[in-house]
Amino acid sequence: MAEDPIAQGEAAALTRRYEQHAEQTNDALKVIKSDVLHLRLEVGANTTRLDAVESKIDAMHQEMTRNQAQIVELLTNLVGKGPGAS
């Protein structure tokens, strides 16, 4: 039995549309994967920066604690002394 040329044409058209859609979908997925990779790199870089800032804040906090302890010690030593005493 011979195949229907109209059915073959319809099948070919549907196949082309399917392949075109599949190619567009693959292109879109490639863009999304690229964007996700870029975001991961940005998050990694920002995490590194955040860690550095946290380290600096911790160091400043420790220095402030030491300075406050020194101030308290100096004020404690001054208690009971006259204004002209050293």
C-alpha cells in the first residue's frame, strides 16, 4: 500500500516543528545553566568577601574589648586618688 503524500507532508512538518522547538528548548536550557553557573561563582566570591569582613569585625571586637578592659583598669587605679596625683 502506497503512503499518503499529504500524511507524509504533515508528518514532516510536525517533525520540523518538534525539532525546532527542541532546539529552542536546548538553547534556553544552555542559557539557564550558564546563568546558574555565573550565580554560583558570584555567591562563592561574595561568601569569600563576607568571611573577610566577618574576620575584620571579629578582630575589631577583640581590640575594643581589650581597650575597654584597659580603660576600666586605668579608671580603677585612679579611684581614690586626688586630682593632682599621678
